[in-house]
Amino acid sequence: MMRRTRTVCKEVKYTEADTDMSFSQSMSSEEEVDEWRPPEPKVSSETAKDPVSGKKKTAAKRTAKPKEPRTPKAPKERRAPKAPKEPKPRAPRKTASEQTPCVPRTPKASTSTRGTMVPGRKRKHEDSVGEAEKQGGRDGGRQSDQPDGDTVGGQPIKKEEKEDFTFDESYGKRQKTSCAPIGQPSALSSPVARAMRNELNMNWDLIELLSTMTCVEQWVCVNIVKLLREENTVPFMVRYRKDIINHMDADAVRDVQLVYEEICYLSKKTQSVIQTLRKDGLLNAELENNLRSCRSLDELDHMYSPYKKGSKLSKARRARDLGLEEAALVLLNRPNDLDMRSWVKPGSEGLSSVEEVTTGVKHILADMIAKDPETLAYIRTLCGNSFVTIQSSVSKLALKEQEGGSQPSHRQAGPGAQHNKTRDIDKFRLYFDFTSNVQRIQAHQTLAINRGESLKILTVKVNIPDRVKSDFTRWCINCRWMPKLLGRPSDTKMIGDAVDDAYKRLILPLLTRSYRTKLTTTAEKESIDMFVRNLRQRLLVCPIRGSVIMGVDPGFKHGCKIAILSPNSHILHTDVVYLHRPGQRTEADKLRHLMLKYSCNKVVIGNGTACRETESFFADLITRGFFQPLDVSYCITNEAGSSIYSVSPEAVKEMPELDPNLRSAVSIGRRVQDPLAELVKIDPKHIGIGTYQHDVSSGALKAALDGVVQECVSFVGVDINICSETLMRHVSGLNAGRARSIAEWREKNGSFFNREQLRLVKGMGPKSFQQCAGFIRINPHNLHRYTHTHTRTTRVHTCTDVYTQTKKPAVKKSKGKAGINTPTTPNPLDQTCIHPESYHVAQKFVSLVGGRVDQIGSEWLRRCVETQIQASCLDNLAKTLDTIPETLQLIVDGLTQPPGFDIRQGFEQADFKRGVVSMRDLQVGAVLTGRVENTALFGAFVDIGVGRSGLIHKSNISADKLPPSQRGRSLALGPGERVEVRVLNVDPQRGRIGLDLLRVLQ
């Protein structure tokens, strides 16, 4: 029942800003009115060829064309096939998004556009890109005509790379967005790609929408979706399918995966809604078309809410049930034929008078206006060009509670509870009278406002200027919803009343929900990104190897729990010492005896209760040379989650005989010996990273953190013969069941001699083997670990003997998996990052350079490889070996890296020290070095060794203080990074230290 789009009004579609929140505060109202005023029909077709965002440029281009080249217009008329693109979309929504192919934008805009699927986003992006191509880089004109074009346009402005440092957006993904892609764009024409486009049965294109929302080329989106459907993991794709995904990093691929899942969920829910409405007999062609055009869950809910079961019938639906929809259509198409008196039925509720009939018709018109895609797109355009703000204020309930805090009227609640309640209210004092542009508000401010609102301390509203309503009303009456024939003034007034009712009752709440949802989604994404960056840097801290370590879980009343660990993390001794009671001398002698007995020269102290007192105790002993002849040093480590882990099933299984308190001391020591292997045992949410973890979606946070853990474990690699079952389950392609099966096979049959033996494990199919094989290592020095004396003694050889064998490898037939023959001799390539699917290429390459596989990691082989690459470039070698450069580069890395290579060797280690500094020793202006302990959306916390972490506010982190490689990240600092800072202020009473970043220490 929707009216056709008027040709005169199509111009407004090309300036659509939608809900990208690219707002301009400097545009005058007069310019906006001119822009919304419908142009001549001729301009519309021309603009469709070369979309632009402003009116001035369109006029300039049209005046430039007719000057001379009247004759050359013939070739341009070849582009006439674009004319069908005007009437192409039968649903008005498509006119805003399906005109030209998507041109990906820079990653800078990805943060503001992710999370909510909205119409028209692609159109605006194309406009800005097309404008840049036409103007040849003239930024000034575009910026004056297109509001906030610098954040919406994708590729045109190259200068923005210098100003990429911002706190408003998340970390930019390392994506390849060049016109000459590295991968295989031919995938777009494959039948699989065509099937992907139409499988969801929606009015929009899956790949096109995915490309628009993620700012990734369409052919890359096709390849990623195909890989995901084939059950490939993100680490596998990033390392072994670089050419197909265009060298994207793990974060970028994970973003595409999340958006793809959101789109699929939207499609699934839309189909469910359509089936429900069809079953209830409420579905018609127009409603189904509108539902299939929805690009966000908000839009779908807006369309479906009046028809939900159990909900109160909407005014429009009640009017339709009375048969007044025909009268509304007559008013729009043949207003002179409408006679309200003919619809009056005395005694019928809702039809008993002309006023009731008129009211019913208005409600139907308001519903039609509020659900018209073109009308919704236009109102979003108006809001995008206006100064929309979000405002928070203290709630009446919070004021009453605050005022009643001094009155002893609450007899049930004690004074402590009342004090805590008042203190919670004071935390939100900054937001008692807070107003910000929706484009400029920070992510942590959005999350704080949401938390205050959920606690009923704050009230929040979105303010849309009154000018938006007046312009919207004028456009509806004079353009979109103007009757086809000239009607009576009363008819125009009726339509005006319907527009006013639709705006106040239906559209304004929709816009408010849309803004709140978008702000929350963006803030949650940035907060999750902060968690991801912090967790990755925490997991990839360089391990301390080859040292006996004492882990200390400090405490007052119950003493300090200690655990002495061997270089291989085996528990040598556990005990409890009382360092903060009388008789410290005896406890100190006990510590000295243990450290001398086990040659322990490193102490790791948890940062919990009694941390600084314990640190002072050890520092005093070290200063006096109490542990001589040992050179003892200590460090402070984050113990977050150790108590939770100490009572977990994993800890009970691993250390069944130990008390939970002693288990926490073991965990603290192992966090320095091998942070990755220990921290994967703990839920990432309990490691103490990031902020606002309780204000973001728990499902999204868990998925992101689990993905990072899998990525870190896989890229570091695990030695299958010595790693724990807990660590194995985080390897790409493995899960808890397969990890358990591997551990059982290892205990029953002994060590794995090569990767091929993984095929013998129960539950390890071809796909699982493909995903995990490249991330699993077989270190020849650890082959003896699980070897059984009576079954494997004859198979244990030295590394050199095995590699120099000339016999054909022995083959073992498995009883559990019939038909699988696997060799039982080690393969030198199994200790590298080279995937088994590329072993034949690696063998040919080693023969080409004149080496042997048993020389992997040697200096001689490295020189041979470098000489060969210098003589013939990598691309030519790849062609010679019938492979791709990406695979060959991975083979080169695997052959030249030394045995036991660990990617964490280049990362920071824990800082060990011998002295202590207190907070009272700090002076304003002092320059210190420290290590970033945690980062939040508003700054970075740095441990400078005084018992309290200092805060570097984000305003003191500028691009000129950062290395070039870190200037493209939103906060640029992460846990573990060493920094040089200056003390700005010290507040001993509140325990706060303000710092200024001087530089990042490399």
C-alpha cells in the first residue's frame, strides 16, 4: 500500500547521512533547507551518475558539462544503462543503498559504523569516494558541502593517516584496501559467491552489506565467509590463508566474522517474524517487503512491534480493523472523492462520529509515515546534519535518597549501608548535569551513563533540535506525502496532523532508541577492544626460563604462602611463613635456608593484601646481603584471578594434595615463568584487564577474549609432548574433548614422534588435523617424556641419528582407526611453523638451496636461504616451486628460525629489582620509569614501584610521544610496556598519582 517515490524528491537520497553520526555543527539552517528542497527532475538523473553530497558541486558539474562537449555526450550516453537504476528498487530502501558497488572505506570509520545495520550507509560512502575521484583530491569543496566528510569518506583523504591518533575510535585494523589486491578477487564471480548473495532471502545483498559494514573489499568478504563456512578458525586463516584474506590480521577477520553472524541472526529472526505473521494471517506483500528490507534489529522490532502477540493493539491497527485504511488511501490518491460522513456508523465504537473517523484515518496515516523506508531515511538525514545531543541528569529518586541520607528514617538499613549508597551516588556526580554531542561523546562516558541509568541514579534523554521536526513536516506535506491531486485545505491539515502525530509518537522514540543503541554498541565494542589488546599483551609477556622461582602470596593474619618452582615449573617445596608478626628473624632464616637449598634467586610477590609490607621485608634482607652468596631479586606481579583458580577443578586436578592457599602461590610463580601457559587456566574476565566489563555484553566479551587466547596460544605454538591439557584445548582446531583424547593417547602410547600421529587420536578428523597441525610442535628433546620403557624403548633415538636415517620410515597401523598408516619416526619440519600441507614445497626448497632438513635453524642453512633469495626474488622462487609467495615466506621463516624459537622473545619481561620506593618519596616533576599495568578508556595505569599505580590521562598521551608503529591505536599503550613518565601531582590522602608520558621505552 506504499506510494511510489516521487522523482522530484530523489535528490535528497544522495545526501543521506543515515545514522553514521557524522554530524556537522557549522552548517547553517539556510543551507540545509536549500539542500532538502527538491530539485528539478533533470538534476536527479545526472546526480545518480555521479553522486555527490552537496548542492554546490552538483550545480558546478552540470554547468561544466553543457558548455562545449555537446557532441561528446554520445559516449557518455553509453552510461545510460545506469538509468534503470532509478526505478530499479521496488522497495524505497534499495534506492539508498544499491546503486553502485561498495568501495571500502578506511578502517578509521569502522568503529562508528559497526554494530548497527542501517540503510543508506553505503550510499553516503560511495558519494564521498566518487566525489574524491571527480575532484582529484580537492578536499576543501567536499568538506564544505558534506558534513563531517573526513570521518565518513573512505580512501580520498590520504592526509588523515598523519592524524590517525585518536581516542574516539578503536585500533585500526591492518587491512589491505588497495586497488591492486594481493589475493584472488576472481572469487566474486564463482557460483559460491552468487549463492551467498541470495541465500538469506532478504532485499539487500549479504556480501555488499558485509563489505559496507566492515570496510573490507567484497571479494575478501566472499572468501572469509566461505572459509568460515568450511569451519576454518581465525588463527589458521591469518597464518596459512593470507593470500585469500588479503593479509588481514586476526582482529580484522574476527570483526568480519562477528558482523557476518549479526547479519545471519537478523535474517533468521526476520524469517521467523514473517512465518509468525503469515500464520496469524497478518502478513501482506507490503509488510513482508518492509520486513525483508530491515537492516538492523531496531528496524525489525519497529516494524513488528504492533503485531506482537500479547501486546496492546496499536491505534493504527484498531483503525484498520474498523476498515478505515481504504479511506486513508483515498485521501492520498483521490482526496476530492473522500467524504468522512460516509464512513460514520452510529453506535459503532470508533466510527460513531466524523471526529472519530478522522482520528482513525490520522492514526493509519501516521503508521504509514513512520514505517515508510524513504521517510525514515530522510529523517535520519536531517538528524545527521543537525546538532543532536545526549543529556543526563540526576534522578528524583537519587535526590531523595541523598537528602534522606542525613535523616535517620531508614531503621532497617544500618549507617554503613546508607553511607555506601550515598557514596555510589557521588561516583556519578560528573553526570548530574552532563550534555554532549552524540558524535563527540567518549565510550567510557556512554558506559558510565548507562550504568547510572540502570542504578536509577541518572535520567537520560536524547535532544533532537526542533528545526528537524519543522523541516521534516514541511518535506512530508509538500513532497513525500502530498496528495496526488490538489485537495482541500482540510485534507492538507489532516495530513499535517498525521505527520505531527507520527513524529511525536512513533518516529522520535525510534530515533532515540536508535541513537542510544548505536552509542552503546560503539562503546561496548571499544571497551571489548581494550580488553582484547590488554589481554593479548598480558599473555605474550616474555617468559623467565632457566631459573628457580619462589612465588609468594602475601598476607597478614594467615601468613605468606610460598611455593618454590623448578625451571620447568615443577613444585619443589611449599610452606607458610609469617613475616608480619613477632619473630621475623626465625622466618627470615627459614627463607634463607630454602633459597640456598634450592638455589632460588628470584622472588615473585603477588600484588594483593600485604604486598608492600612483604616487598619491604625482602628488600631489607636483600640490601643487608642476607641471602649471600645468592644474588636475589624480586618482582611484583598481578595476582588477579589466582584465588579463583586455586579452587577451580583444573587446579584440583593438577595439584590435588595442595591447600588452595598454596595453589595460589604456585600460580603466582608460574605467571612469571610462563605467563601464557598459566593465564589460559583462568577465565580472562578475572585477569584484571580493561574496564566496564560488567557493562558490556557478556557473550560478546567472552567470545572476543576466547578468540584472543586461541590466537595467542596458536601463534606461540605448543609442544604436544609437554604441554598441559588446559593449554591444548585453546589451540586452533582443538577443544576440551580433543585435548583430553590427546592427553589420554599420550599417556597410553607415549610421546608423539611426528604430527601425523595426531590422526590416530580419537575425534581427530581431517578438518581438525588441518586446523591444529601447524600450531603443534614436536621438539626432539622432549620425545622421552612419555615414552614407555616396554613399548617405546627401541624407538627412542637421538636427534641426529633419526634425521640421518636412510631407511624408509617404519609405518604403524592403528587399531583404533582402521586404514590410517602413520610413520613413527620424527620429522624435523614438525618443530617449525610450516604446515604439513606445505612439506613437499619445503623439501623442494631445501634441495634447491643445497641443504638438508636436519639442518633447520643452523647458521649455514640460514646463509644458504638468504643467498638464494637475494639471487632470485621470492616471487620468482614461488613460481619455480609452484606455490605462492606467502607460503614460501612462511617456509623461509620456519627453516631459518633457531630450534625452540618463541615469538615472545622480543616482548618485555617482568622487572626484577632489589630496592623499594614509597609514595612519600615522590616529588612533583620527578622523572621515573615504570611499566603499564592496565589501560582504560580514559588513560593508562603505570606501576612506578611505590605501591600505587599512577594514571597517565589520555590527554597526556599525544602522538609525538609515541613510536610511529603505535600512533594508529586508540590508546596506544598496553599492559607490559615500559614508559618514562613525569610526576604531575601526588595526593597521598586519596592515594592518587598523576603522571605525564614522556616517551615509550623500546
